[in-house]
Amino acid sequence: MTRPVAAPAEQVAQGCRVLAANGHSDLVWGHLSLRDPTGAGIWMKAAGYGFEEVDADGVLLLDSAGTVLPFPQAGSRAAGRRHLEYPIHTQILSRRSDVNAVVHSHGEAAVTFAATGHPLRPLAHEGTLFSPPDVARFTTTGDLIRTPEQGAAVAEALGDRNALLLRHHGLVTVGVDVPTAVLTAVFLEKACRMQLAAMATGAEFTWSDDAEARAKRDRCYGPRQLADAWAYLVRTLPG
């Protein structure tokens, strides 16, 4: 039996709550977006709320220029409050037809690891999603991404990859849907955290070679595995 697909705003809200439960909260900052399947625009978390607070009423519909569009439903508490960094989402989605969802967060391990300049190694399963080759980096600025030109530069740095570290700022992950983009953010934060822990020991450490890393990537993170992992994260959400 095929499960019904939730409305786009509900998908974004659920993804936000999963991010909150897995180390991506930063007060009211950070955002998640989803391309509207009908082409109506981009559904995006509203400004002023933490990831854990978001429900469907806390999600905006934007056009490609970042203008807030009328809601299909009335009475949204989020109307008019979009994040300054919407160009991250609009520019990536305009350039990547294979991408339908984008996460930007300030995961602490990702921010800390990006500042070291070290390559991200596949120490464990999670790291194989991002290496080889090394995870993409954006180093032009650590400031907010506020303009279409800056968003385009972020999209260019991301290229055809699934993730990007923004030095002194945060991370961006993408996917064909909300679960894939959110899980990728969860795995990237964990991979960064584990390598920081290994580096902190001061001892030499090892990682999978390229052939093993690619093989593990395919075996560990196929569609069934990702679906099961997502179902677990949703089942275990607080409340």
C-alpha cells in the first residue's frame, strides 16, 4: 500500500522538527525548503521560529525572487516573515533540476570542522556520503547569503554534490525530497563530529580507502535504508 504524501508545508514542518531533534537547532536560525510539485514556488520555513516549533502554519510559499506568495490556506502565523538567506534555496533549486529540497543549518560540529580546513575522511559509514572526493566547500565569505549573486556562488560551489560546508557559517545539504536532504544534514553533522573527536585524541587515525568508501556508500545508504532511517527519526520525534 502506498502511503499518501503529505502537503508540502507539512513535509517542510516535519523535516524541521527532525533537524531540531538531531543537533541542528540554533535558536530561530536555519531553514529548510521544498520545491512545490505543481511549480507554484518554493515552500520554506519562516523566520522567527526555531526548527522544533515549526508546523505547517510556520511555512511560507515563495517565488524565485523571494516574494511571499498568498497561502492556499488562511490564517498562517508565518505570513510575510521569510529568512534573509532565501537565495541559498532559490538559486540552488533553479540550477539543480535533480534537487527538490534544501537544508541550511548551523550545526556546531560542521561549523567547527569547516574552520579547521582538514579534508573530511570516511572514518565511518556516514563519511562515505561525502568522501571521496572531499566534501564541497564555500570559502568566499562567512557572512549571511543575502543576494541572488551570493546564492548563485553557493550553488556554484555545491556543483552536483549533495552537501557543502560554508566556512565560518554552516552547512547546506540537498536531496530529491525532504527526507533525503534532512538525513544528509544529519549524517554530515555526525561525520564532522566523529572526525573532530578523532582529531582531538592527538593520535593517528585511519579511514576507508576510496574503493571501500564508495562500496559502503552504495550498501549503507540505498533507498530502503534511507526510508527506514527516516521512518525511525519521525517515529521518535518528541511529543
